[in-house]
Amino acid sequence: MQESIRGKTAYVAAEKELARQVGRARVDLEAMGIPLRRCELSSCRATCCHDGVILGPDEMSVMERTLDERKEVMRSYNWERTHLFSRRDGQWKSISLPAGPHQLAEELPAHFPETRCVFLDEQHRCVWQRLSVDSRKEPWFWKPISCWMHPLRIRKEGEGEFVLTLNRAGESGFESETPCGKALMKGGEPAWKVLEEELKWLGDIGGRDILGEIAAAMSRG
């Protein structure tokens, strides 16, 4: 196993825990073979961001500090907010705002609320990803971890055991119904190829060649 790479994100504590989980996670090879389509922001309009994101204390504190330090850059995106977080079902989330008619996906699932995450700009882009790129850092440096991982997830299996998988239909009525998380009956590519960047990033954080492991397993059938 390779040495994990720290400092890939701005969230030190959250990244440390992610590295621990990734380092010992079993890879769900069946899930990695599910056919998906690549993200098309122009048509999906950030459907995966429609209801905000669950955040840990590490992410929230870093976000608040960064917004204070880089407020002028954020304003240049025509984005400025004062209220960002709300407590919901015992967890902290970014707030969601009512979405206008041109801010929703062309095929929004009927059970999705017509809202959008507070961190989206007018072109449906995440301001945290924009800030990361414009600051010449890794593209997902400031983006919340669960956001750039979507539709991947790490599920706890037992005491200290984890599995790297996808949200499946039936497990969640949301992640598995977004355009980039929905399994296709026809077309598409295997999830591990569509999500190559995310898997490479996770491997770097966890100190293992996840992509290589999957490719080798798939070649063996």
C-alpha cells in the first residue's frame, strides 16, 4: 500500500477520517460495473446539489473562515450570502434556496424539491470548486467531500469495516436518481471508468491504487 497523501483538501480532520476509511475499505466491484453517464451540467443543472449537503464541523469552520478571508473573490462570482447552514434531522447542512424555472434539470424527478444549494452560482457551478481552481489549488480542495465523491459512497459494514460502493436504487431515493448517479439500462460506461478522477483522488488520499485494483479485478472477470 502506498503512503497516503495529506493536504489534498482544506478539511484536515475530515480528510484524515476519509483516509482511514478508504485505506481499509472493500471495493464493491459489482457496483463499479454499473453503467452510468458522465455529468452534463448544462442539462442536469446540478441536480445532485438540489437539496444542499450534509457538513461536518471541520468543513463548516473552514468554510466560514475561508469566506471571511476570500470574500472579494466570492463577490466576483456574483455570489454573496450571509446565511449558509441549517440544522436538519440532527445534522448540519448547507441551506437550499427556491429554484427558478431555468435553474432546474430538464428531467427533474417528481419527488425532488424544486430547490438548489446555496453554494451554486448562476451557471449551476459550485463556488467552492471555482475558488479552488482560481486559487490554483486542486479542483476539489474546498469542495465538500461528499459533493465531489457523488455518486460514490463509503458505507460502514461492521466494526471498523467499510465498503466503497455506489448508492443503489432502493437504498436512496435521491443520489441514485440524479442524472450522473442513475444506472442506465442502455449505453453508458462502467461506473469505475466514468468516476476515474474521483477514484484516483480517493486512492491518493487513502494511500492505495484503487483504480489499479478495480482494473485488475475486472480483467480477471
